[in-house]
Amino acid sequence: MLKGAFVVLLLASVALKLPSSEAPAPATDPLRATMMSTALFLKKNGITVRNATQDLDLLVMQGTGPKCKMQVAIVAPQGWHSGVVRNLATPEDDVFFVYTGTVTDDQPIWRTRADLYKTLVLQRLGIHSTVPPVLGVIADRTCSARALPWGDIATQPKDAAS
């Protein structure tokens, strides 16, 4: 069993090092696509996105709804931003993460990193694959934000921006 896992890891490592025979196809900006699909999801659930700010690689959208203030950050799958998201919150806020429609108190870093690296290997092999977005959510406790149908965002079309 261990030998088989080693062989798979070795093959994946070699595949990443081989030169690609064709130029990569121009891709849409995944951050923009995630931002648009997230804004659409929030709008469908009664949250109006008022502002979106980007600081280097962290994009944060501020939204409001009836008796509700919310911030949704598109965070790195490596887990780099989970502390930043927590620092943006006040003690009265509810902070959670959403990945593939699942709500968790902490970012599932092992899962998000594994999916990122799997996607990179598949792309290197010429197989179309995308990394699911990881969202960090900060909301007033009155929002009941955890109860939103976050699974819907995982199934929205990638071209929601068009």
C-alpha cells in the first residue's frame, strides 16, 4: 500500500516537471469569476454587495441585508488568509469558512491544499480542472449566515460573470 502511494507521488512529481507540449489556453480570471458568482449568490439570498476591496491577493466583499452586515473574503487554499479573516472580525461577529458548500469553523486547510495540488497536476497533464473557491465569512450573529444555502455557490456555473 505504501509502495503504491509512493509510485503515485513519484509519477505526479515527474509529470509536474515535464515540459508542456502546448501553450496553455487563455483562462478567465478565476478570482473575478469567483467574485461574480459569490456576489450573485449573495444577491439571490437578499444580501446586497456594497463594496469589494482587494489588497494584494485577498479580495473582501462587504454586503448588507435586512438587519445584517456581512463580509465575504475569497481566501487562499493554502490557508494563508484564515488569520487575516479572523482579525477582521469583532468579538460579536460569527466567523466561518465555506468550501465546496460545506460550512466549517476553521478553514479545512488539508482539504483545500490537497485539492489545489491535485488541480495543478491535472492541469499540467492537460486535463481541465479548477480549484473550488474557499470563502471566509464574517457576519453579524443576527444574520444567520451559516443557514444560507452555501451548497448553491459550489454548483454555480463558472461563467457567472457573463
